[in-house]
Amino acid sequence: VGSVYAANTVGAIFGSILTAVVFIPTFGTQQTQRLLIGIVILAALVSLAIEFKEGGKLQLRAKGAMALLTLGFGIWMASTVIPIPSLLIGYGHNAANRYWDHGEFLFWGEGINSSMAVSEVRPGVRNYHNAGKVQASSEPQDMRLQRMLGHMTTLLPERADSVLVIGCGAGVTAGAVSIGPNVQKVTIAEIERKVPEFVAKYFGEHNYNVVDNPKVHINIDDARHFLISTEETFDAITSDPFDPWVKGAATLYTKEFWELARSKLNPGGVITVFVQLYESTEAAVKSEVATFLDVFPNGAVFSNTYYGSGYDVVMVGSVEPLTIDVDAIEQRLASPEYAQVRQSLSEIGFNSALQLFSTFAGRKDEFAGWLADAQINRDRNLRLQYLAGLGANYYIQDQIHRNMIQDRRYPEGMFVGNPSTLAALRALIESGIW
């Protein structure tokens, strides 16, 4: 009994590893299930053909009819296994709700860490799906956020020679980073090999073909492991992870993770991160903002609105006090070498640095009242994962945003530049016209 139990345990260990790490990423779930059926049928045929006699001797026995019946049954069973539906990969538990409204799936695949898909909802508009939902898209509101995230990462620090991008996804944020003329090296830490290999190519028009850019280096690694193990430091880091209720994603929002990221910043460096307001609760958003500002007390938050309503935000952190020279950035954007960056920003509605920074939403002081009951997300409790999970189907983003900015005011000392420029920026921020 002990030998049988041990063999079963060892088989379960090796079987699960082979299935998850080798078979499914290589052959897909459909062929893997067929393979498992084949193994079971083979075991049945061996059992039919071999008989143990006294003394432990083996003896072959003729069971031709039963063997043919077993083999036929196995072939029939294998033929009934259908492929994993692209709709299920794309929308997970919401697949039934999107049956009549999902567009055309151009690609879907299964990897070691996640399953991903690309769909086209209408000509020129594509969605990147992972973890059973849309994680990025070429919709205007998403393009605006993704490019805000990328361009702020390279425009805010005085130098941004080396930039780390956490999460490849559709590659739009990494692409915005890569076209910065002062950027010499872009490192992308992506946990799933198939994302940059297949998915990002479907967004080449929107991500400036970032995967094929010679100054872009892709590391297939968990972001935390990469930061812990690398000796490299960066002028800027940007992070665009999954929804925090997705398995493992909340670990990229903990206080310990931000402390690790801060330790990898060069002097004068900045870090930016995306925080969604949709499909979330206010308690979850508070936890994300409070945890980040606990590590980066000099940080600031900028809003991405959609038709005037709150949608998501970009958090910016730095070790030193955050100072943004609006005129200097405007001069850079006006120079010929920044023409592509200027064009990229204009495509998402920002025709000047003034308009970009008018999206200022607040700093730690302005958020003090709003964050009074915020819960810090730490490695030892992963509180955010539970808070976010409660809001997976909530769409109260505008109300969350309104509560966030209720005490918003012009940030004295953060912006510098010509008095007329600062006066115009103050007017825009105080009026709330974004």
C-alpha cells in the first residue's frame, strides 16, 4: 500500500509539472486532454494484456475483442474533446455575457502562466485579453492612459537613458517609452513568453513595433524576481500590471515591492504606475494610492478621464522632491527629435505639456482626508487582493474619481517655469477643465 501511495504521489507531481509547463503551452488544452485519454487507454490495454501469476511471473493473455473495444472507445472519447473556446479565453467568467458582442478573435493561445487573446471589435480597434478580461486596447480611453504612462516615464526625469517596463501586454506603454529620443535601453519584464512573441505584434501599429526595436530587451521573468536578482539600476520604471484581484497581481502593489523598485532607481529617477478606477472599489483604490505614497511621499497622481468622467489614473513617484519644469518639457517637445513623441501625445488629445500636466489630480497632502481610512497593502496580508476582488464587477469609477479630487488644488512648488505658463496651468487645474 505504501509503495502504491508513493508511486501515485510521485506520478501526480511529475504529471502536473509536465501538463502545466510542457504539454499545455506546447500542444494546447485540447491536444493535452487527448494525450491524457491516450495514456489511460494504453494503461487499460496493458492491464488487459498482462496477468500476474504466482511467484510474480508475467503472462500475456489474449483479450482481442476487449482490447479492440477499449481502443475504439478511447478514439471516440478523444474525438469528442473540443478546443478551448476563444471566447472563454478572452472573457473568462463573463464569456456568456459577451456571446453576441465580442468581435472577431484574431489570436488566442495558452501559455505557462496565462492564456491570452487578441480580438478586433471593429475595424482598427483591437483588444488584448489576458486573465479572462480585456487588459489593454486601442480604444481612445485606453490609448490615452497607456501613452500617458509611457511618455510621463521619459519626460519627467532629467535623463531617461535606461527604462524598465513591468509587463508587456499590448506593448503600447513600452512603445511610448521606446520612441523617447533620449532613451538608450528599454528593458521589459514579462512573465509570459507568448505575450511579446505573439500578442504585441498584433498591436504594432499602436506600439511602434516595440518588440522588434533594437534598443528593447525582453526578460521573461516575474517582475519581483527580476528586480531582486538584477544588479542593474534604472533612470525610470513604469508598471502596468493586471487588475489587482488577478492571481499574483496584488504583489506588484505592496509596500515591499515599491521599496524594492525604489532601490533600483538612479538619482533623479521616477516611477510611474497605472491604477484603474473601473471594476474596483474605492477601498481598493485607496489602498493602492496610500501604499504607493507611503513609499513615495513626494509623489503625485494624474487623471485620465473619459468624456469628462473619471476612468483611471497614473501615479508618479520619485525619491527626491518631484519638480516638473513645464517650459523645459515644452521646449523638448517642440524640438525636431521629439516630433514622434509630440505626434503620439497629440493622437491622445495632448497638444502641449500644459495640457498634459493639467490632468494633475493631487498629492499626499491633498489626499490626506480621503486616505484617512486607507489600508496599506503589504506582502504579509495582500489586503488589496481581497479589497479589489469585491469590486470585480463594479463600475463606479467616476464616483471614486470625484471623491479623490474633492480637495484638489494647485500644487505649489511642484511645477516650475515661466510665470505666464504657470498661471495658465494653475487656471486649468483649478477650473478642472481637462
